[in-house]
Amino acid sequence: MFADDCVMHRKTVNSNDVEKLQIDLGRLGEWAMENGMKISPGKSIAVSFVRARVKDPLNFPLLDQVIPQASSCKYLGIILRSDLTWTDHINCTAKEAWKILLFTTRILNKLKKKKNFVRNV
């Protein structure tokens, strides 16, 4: 009955595929209206996964708003890039690991100082 996230995808090779995707988006908007669901196109993003450079970005309207395009998105904890590389995901994971390591080091140093203080008293 409640949905947090929704992902819509379609393989697009030609303009007919793009039109089909737009029809699917229209149906999603209609379904949401009929069922009293709120969809925020401003919080949505469109990502085209291709190895080639896309010269003309595609505009996908949903509920009379164009969905903004992005070069990457986070889905189920994985950062997916439009050029199908893992650079952003690896950098984010390494940054999080460093934060955890520094936090753990700070806690251990505080415990070590506290033990030395108790021993000296």
C-alpha cells in the first residue's frame, strides 16, 4: 500500500522505445492520481546508462514536470554511473571506511588514556 521508491527502466534503442518509456511514465502518473499517491518529479532523476557520450539529453515529463537528468544515482546502496564505471561507488565506500577507521581510532585512544589515568591513581 505504501511505496518509498519506484524505479522504472526500459531499454531504449530508438525513438519508438523512448516514446514507450514516456507512455509508461504517463501511466504511472495516472495510476498515482487514481490511487491518491503523491509523486514528486522534482525528487526523481533520469539516468541514461550508455558507454557512448550522449549529445542531446532526453526530457521525460512526469505530471507536467520534466524529470531532471543526472550522471549517477544511488540504488540499494550502490552508486550507479551513467558511463557504467564504478568510480563514484568506490570513492564513496573508501570515504565511509576512512570515517569509521578514524572514529574507531579516536575511541581507542580515549580508552587508552583513561586506562593510563586509572593506573596512575
